[in-house]
Amino acid sequence: MLRLLTCFLFALSLALAQDTVAGRASVIDADSLEIQGSRIRLWGVDAVESSQTCLDARGRVWPCGRRATFALSDFLGQRTVYCVRKGTDRYRRMLAVCSVGGVEINRWLVEQGWALSYTRYEGAVYLDSQKRAKAARRGIWQGSFQEPWTYRANPANPPSAGAPRPSKPSSDIYYRNCAEARAAGAAPIYRGQPGYRPGLDRNGDGVACER
């Protein structure tokens, strides 16, 4: 019995170890980290891409993506970051909720106005924080911006460190339906972008798989 209990506890500790990561974090971009060689995508949020720009209250361009990345890096510093797995994304990165100094990083990013609640896949977990950031005009809410998922969908935009581009040529990208396009994070798809085809554009307005 003791040997069986020991084996069970060992298996449990191994499973828990695989689902948690702790250590000093390298910031890839505002919603992507690397800890001890593990790439981690923060679950439930979508931050502006490192190559992305926004407009301030006066309509002036500013590097919101880089500012978001620097803000997260400054916030973490050299402190130990703890991450708990929520899943795995299509790039084999750990999807996780992370914390530092007792503060949840995912929620902090949204509250500071550097990320949006990623309602497309994870639901409305951080919408309350997003509303507070918008009301206070923090971060990207000080002016106007393009949603990160829309920015990534445009192949004309520069790639970002935390957002890998599809490895296959644009002409080879084919989505059987809009559910498949959304699962790949490509929707909405504009005419001329990879994966667009008239069969997905129901109303013929040049935008496929829009909600």
C-alpha cells in the first residue's frame, strides 16, 4: 500500500510539474514570455503586437506595441514569475495564467490598457478590467488602435516576435469554413489576404468570416 501511495504521489507531482513553470521571464512581446526554455502565451488576453502602432488622443502615431512590451518587461523585472497551464496553442506554446509578486499578469496587462480581453476563444474573463482601462483611457485607450487579431490578419503588416506567421505560402492557405478560419486566428479575412475566397464571404462585401 505504501509503495502504491508513493507511486501515486510521484505521478501527481510529475503531472503538476508539467502544468506549472516558474522562474525569471524573458519578455518576447506583451503577451508572450519565455521561462526556462518554455515559450508561454498568456491566456485570455491579446496584447498589441510589438511592431504595431496606434494613434494618441491628438491623432499622432506612437509605438504602442513596443511600449506595451517595455511596460511588461519593467513590471516583471528580475522577479520570479509563476505560470499555470490552461492549454496549448497551435504553435505548441503553453497557454497560461501567470503571476508575479501576487499580481496576475494577464489581468494587469488588460487593466493597464496594453491588452484586450480575448473573447474570441477564452470568453469574457477580463472584460471588467478592459472596461476600467477604457474608462481611464490607459495605454492604447488614450486614442485609437486596431485590434491585435485584425492587425495580425493583414500580411502587409510587419511580423512580430510573439506572433509566428504561417510557414506555408499564402496561395496554399485554404479554410474549409469560417469555424476553421477562426480556430486558426485568421478571421475576419479581407479580400486579397491569405485564405480569402468568395465562398466564405456570404454578403460579398470583401470581408469573409466576419461576425
